[in-house]
Amino acid sequence: MANEKLIIKKRGEDGYKNFSIRISNETVQKLDDISKSANLSRNELIQIMLDYAIENCEIKLILCC
């Protein structure tokens, strides 16, 4: 153990970014219910959901008029 190095990382150097979003209280409650049922943190659940949404996103151009 004496030869192990203490590695200190500054925030943002772990490949992740922090940012804030505004969502309704109802959505927060639903996320919390799902995360509790799945035994995941809210952050882990949101990451899984975002990854899925990004991989399965399809954008269609709708021409008006």
C-alpha cells in the first residue's frame, strides 16, 4: 500500500460534463420512482435514458406549406 499513488483529478477531467436543466416536479418524481425501482441513482438512470434516446433518435424534416 505504501507504493500506491494518490491520483487527484480536477472536475471535468473524467470525460463528463456537469450542466443544469429545468424539468417539471412530475418528471422528477417519475425519474425518482424508476431509479428507486431499478436500484440506480437518478444520474445513472438519466445517463441510460439519454444514451438510448441519442442512439434511437430520428429527425424528420417537415416542410411547411
